[in-house]
Amino acid sequence: MSTRRILTALGLVVAGLLLVVVAFTTWYTVDESEQATVITFGKADTTITDSGLHFKLPWPIQTVAVLSKETFSLSFGYKQDKSGELVSFDKETKMITGDEYIVLTNLVVQWKITEPQKYLFNSEDPKVILHDATSASIRSVIGSSTIDSALTDGKAEIEAKTRDLLATLIEKYDIGIAVQSVKLQDVELPNAEVRAAFTAVTDARETKNTKINEAKKYENQKLNEAIGERDAIQSRATGQKTARIEQAHGDVSLFNNLHAEYAKNKDITRKRLVLETLEQVLPNAKIYIMNDTGETVKYLPLQQLENSPLPPVTEDEKEGGGDN
């Protein structure tokens, strides 16, 4: 075989290889949960956020770095081993509070890649920088907090301050990531006896809050009952007021009518009032007839006469009735 034929065969092989490289390196796909950066001769060129099929210049002119859009988690102070057990790093989690107590603190940081070009080229390892910034932030916040606040009701405030400080540091480092949230997993004391004492304090505070809530509930219940009773009394008083006013109006009308009759005939009206009053005051009284000197003359059992039947009239009384 001649040298010319060998060179021709080698040329065809190289051309075939180049065609294969071009065929397999001029296109790439981006999933909906991904983003990509096109790198031209080692320099970031374009960021692709749209999903689908895309084309580029063949390798080695252009390459593509595909990164995730999803949220990542950074565990600080612990990690899980292969069996799923939590492994704590005591040296990393030990911190000193503002009142000089040692506490063990671990947390989780949620973060995302927001600028792929900066994430790829502005730092050698952005995750290491994020870890160190997290350590600096939580230590700074714990160092300005009291032991009581760190172990009880100040955790939410510590989380918020840590997140703000960490976000500020990451923004200054300009490594293309953004902090989404910071969640304290646990803050505890290294000594079991002291830890039990603080647990007792926490339980006492919870009991206190429970009693306060129960007292407020009882107070509101009694207050509502008192308001209801007050409204009922006011309603009854209003009804009695209206009834008495109407009764007074009726009494005034009756008196005016009586006064009009009295003005027409005073003597008869006066006697009538006396008799009606006697009937009301003495409904069952026995009547005595007195003479002018005040002595009793005769007792007339008028009620018995009214209730007993009259004797029958004889024939003689009928015949002599006209003479009388």
C-alpha cells in the first residue's frame, strides 16, 4: 500500500471524527428546572434560561455548563451519614453567647443559583464561601444574644438576623447565589444538667402562658355574661319605664275626665267618689246606722237582706195594699 493511500485513509478517519464531534457537540438541551451558560474559549458568553433544544459552536470552541434552578440546602453543624443518622460537628457548632455561655447551634440554609456566570467564574468554590459566611453570620448573631433568648423565645429573631446578615455578606461576595431562608434546627447547652434546668424554665413559661390564656378566657366569659345581664336589666327597665309612662298617661286622662264631671256637679260626684272608695276599701264591712248624737240606733244586716229571699205577699196584704 502506497503512502498516498495511507494518508488519504487517515484524512478520512480524521474527517469522520471531526464530523462526529461536530454532530454531537453543536447542540444541547436545557430542562425546565435547569439553566445553562455558554462558554466560548473559556469565557462565559451567554446564559440560557429557556428550556428546550439549543445549538452552539462545536467543541472546543464553545462548551456549555448546565446548572440547576432548584433550591439547595446547606446543613451547618451536622450532616447525615450513609445510614441516615445525624452526625454533629461539635467544634463547628460550639458558640459563645453575649452573656458568655457556650451553646451548640446547627441550622439549615436554603439558597439558589441566580447568576450562573458569577457562580462559575467569580469564585473557586461558592459552596465553601457560603458555608464560611453562614458560620460568621450565626456566630455574630449568637454572640450578641443572651443565653435565655437563644434557648427560648428568641429563636425567630436569631433566624431573621442571621438571614439578613448572611444575605448581605453573599451580596458583597458577588458569587451568583441568593439566600432564601435560614432555619435553626436546634440550640442547646453542652451540659445535660444545665440543659435540664433550662428545659424546666421553658416548661414553666409555657405553663405560665397557658394559665394566662385560661384566665383571659375566663375573664372574657364573665365579661360577656355581665354585659348580657346588664343589657337584660336595661331592657326590663326600659319596658317598665314605658309601662309606667303609659299608666301615668292613663291616670292623667282618667283624672281629667273625673275632674270634668266633678266640675259639672260637685256634690253628687263627691258622694259617688266616697261610696266607690268605701266599696274598694271595705268590701266586706258591716253597716251601722248612727243617730245625730253618735250612738248606735239599729244594726241593719243589709248583706243578709240582700242575700235572703223576700217573704211571700198574702191575699190580705194584696187587698189592703191600695189603702196603704
